[in-house]
Amino acid sequence: MEKMILDRLTTLGHAQRMAVFRLLVRRFPDEIPAGEIGAALNLKPSTLSVYLSALNAVGLIVQRRQGTSLLYRANMAGAEDLIEYLFQDCCNNRPQLCLAFAGPPKNGHGNMKPEKYNALFICTGNSARSIFAEAILNELGGDKFNVFSAGTKPASTLNPIAVEMLETKGHDLSNLRAKHISEFQTENAPVMDFVFTVCDQAANEECPAWAGQPITAHWGVPDPVKATGTDAEKHLAFQQAYGILKNRISLFTALHPENLERAALQARVDEISLEGKSL
């Protein structure tokens, strides 16, 4: 076991191998083709292949063949073994040194149940998918959540088809606007309990660590803004994106965060990304 831990530390001691691993963790539980990883990190296929092989050899990622392609996913069990070894075995469970793995989410609420949890949805443009998510959670869970959305490269205005769809479905649009993620990374910004990325591009980007160590998950949804074809086909793409997000958020609002340990809550929100794909 100790040799495997040392091998994992050595593997992660290389900056670009660490970048590959961190990207796959941000995209978990998605399985990502090598070409997409290489494009996101600007790595040559031959170089990326060496990095992926090294990470796979020490059990930090897993691979699966699909047709002629290989798909890669972070092996969270391998990462947990590494962290547990460092903070439990090496530190002998000293509370001043070790992470509270099984404790509640570490946030601005301390150990008390907040009146409302803060949830943030992120995509690139903040004009459709994350706006959908903000509107849906406000409607389904506004009594338990303060809901926000933002973009890494926000558009100047909301997508008109998205706006039309939300209006048709009776959502309140009065507080919806496109905004940059930096609005939620200032000292005076609300401390987030949950942060969700809803597009692959935003999840691929390296963002500063969030204050309070919120529960995070990737709930990637195809970009309806990129849909082509007739107006009906474009509207269908928006309807499908809305439906996927509503499924996931319905599952999310059925959870009781105050009754779940942190590890169980994290696992549940990860599972929702898979369960919510069926409409």
C-alpha cells in the first residue's frame, strides 16, 4: 500500500499530469475522450497518452474502450486512499492537521443548519443553461436555497430563445441576468454551499478554490445555443436542455442536506448527473 501511495504522489508531482487529473476530477463522473482532454489542456496526443498511462498505472484514473476510442474517468477511490493515508495514517488523526472527511459541508454556516443554502450554477456564457438552472431551482426549492448563476465568459444578454421558454413556462425573470463568475469570488460574496458546472467547457477551466469548500458537481448539458437547423429544431434543443436540468434539480431538491454526512451528500449530487439524463 505504501509503495502505491508513493507512486501516486510521484505521478502527481508532475504539473501537467496533475492538470490532467484535476480536469478529470472536475468532470467526474463523466468519462472523457482523450481528444477532449488534450484540446482542453493544449497537449499533443503523444504527450497526453504518456500522462494518461502513468495516471492509470497508479490507479488514479480508469479507462474504458468504446469502439475505437478510449474514455477516461477519475478514480475517486484511488484519490481517497491517497488522502486518507496522508491525513489519517501520517497525521494519526490529529484534528488540527486532518480534514474532517465525514463532517458536514465546511461553509460560512459553521455546524448550524442554515436558514437557506446558497447554490451557484456555472456555464460559459450564462445565457441559457445556467440561467435555466437558476430559474428552475428558484421555483422548486426557493424555500431552501438562495440561487445564483454565472458565466466564465458571460454573454452581454440572455439568449432570446431561453428567455422565451422560461416565460412560457411561467418562471420569474425579474432577477435573471448574465454575470461574470468573479462577482461570487469577492470577500463580500455569499459563501456557497453548492457549486455546479452545467457545461463541459466551464468544468474544464481551472477556477480559484471556493471559500468554505462547498459541495461541487458537474452536471454537463449539451449547449442548446449551438443547435442548428430549423426554428423547431433549435427550440427542441432548448427544451431538452431544460428537461435534463429540471430532472436533476428535482432529484436535488428531494435531498435533505442537513441529514447527510458530507461524503454521502457529495456522492449523491455526483449520482444525480447520471440519473437526470433520462427525460
